[in-house]
Amino acid sequence: MPYIIGLTGGIGSGKSTIADLFSELGVPTIDADVVARQVVEKGSPLLAQIADHFGSSILTDGGELNRPTLRERIFQSETEKNWLNNLLHPAIRREMLQQLAQISAPYVLWVVPLLIENQLTEFCDRVLVVDVSPEVQLARATRRDQSKIEVIKNIMAAQVDRQTRLTFADDVIENNLPLNENLSQLKQQVAMLHQRYLHLSQTKGN
Ligand code: ATP
């Protein structure tokens, strides 16, 4: 395994924004949200199992997963939701670990919104938290997703709270300031962390 930096933070905290800054430095990233889509892509065995279980109406005409329909189905039934989670969670975890193992760079940034909630910190050599105040989080996520404040609040309530998340952090990037005021400082901090991670990665015996 390469040296693994788990990057996490609440909804709308700026994980993707920070991950992009690491990518600009050539750091490979594995994003849990991307893997979650890959495991159910068209033609995948998991998508076939989902279609067997829920019926073919769960597929679009093009054979892709019809996400709004699936969301609706599991929203209506806790049993169906558990069935789906039991199918997907182990598969996503397996796929992420496989992809991590294939990385040959000194270190990899593993972007996982629910890193702490799903007990994935045990696979990380280090945890980097993007920290923002709940007010900023709510404002940015609501604007980005064009969602109702209540919807974002519910998602925030289902995630670990800010203080708990910070107790898992080895490093913290504070992302409260608007990007137009703070981008150069964020880039500097990412560059410093990059040097630290390159150094630390040499200490991991493989
Ligand atoms: P999620 O887990 O919900 O996908 P995330 O943690 O990856 O979110 P981003 O998508 O990076 O968060 O950021 C959320 C929104 O806030 C985006 O629209 C992004 O452009 C914006 N944003 C991020 N950081 C800042 C900032 N410092 N100033 C202003 N806007 C920001």
C-alpha cells in the first residue's frame, strides 16, 4: 500500500476544492463518491443484482441506474435501504482498497466524506480534515446543490459533528474564508502539507 492520506470534512466543507489543489501538484486521488458510481456502472454485476432485486424499472432506457427512482424506493422502506447498503458498502470499500493498492506514487489522497462515520480511518496513515463552521457549510452546500436548508441540515445531522471530526485530524485545513481572499494561502498550506506527506511517506515500510 502507498502512504494513505484520508481527506474528510462535512458536506460542503471544501474537500473537492482542496483535493483539486493536491491534484495540481500531481498527487493521485481516489474519491469515494466516484468509486460509489463506478461499482454500479452500466453492465456491472452489482447493477444486475440491483435490477434483479428492484425490477427493471430501476434502470433507465439506456441501461444505467435510475438514481431518482432508487432514491424513492429506499426512502420508502428501511428494509430496502438496508438491503442496498449491505450490498454496496462492502463492494465500495473493496474497490477503494483495490484502487489504493494499485497506486505507485509516494502517497495518495483518499477523499471520503464519511471516513470517520464508516470507520475507514484505520486504513489511513494520516487524516486531513477540511474544517468550516456549520454556518459556512450550510450556506455553501445550499447554494451548490440548490437544496433547501432543511435538506442540508438533515445531512449535516447524520454526519459526525465538527468537534468529533477534529479529534481524528492529524492535519486541518481551515476553509472558512472566501476563495477570492484565501486561495493563495490555501495553495501555500497544501504545498507545505505535500512536502510533509512526501517526507512521511518515506517512513512507511512496504
Ligand atoms: P460534498 O462533500 O458536499 O461533495 P465538498 O466537501 O467536496 O462537498 P466542495 O464541493 O469542494 O465541498 O465545496 C462546496 C461548495 O463550496 C462548492 O460550490 C465550492 O466551489 C464552494 N467552496 C469551497 N471552498 C470555498 C471557499 N473557500 N470560498 C467560497 N466557496 C467555496
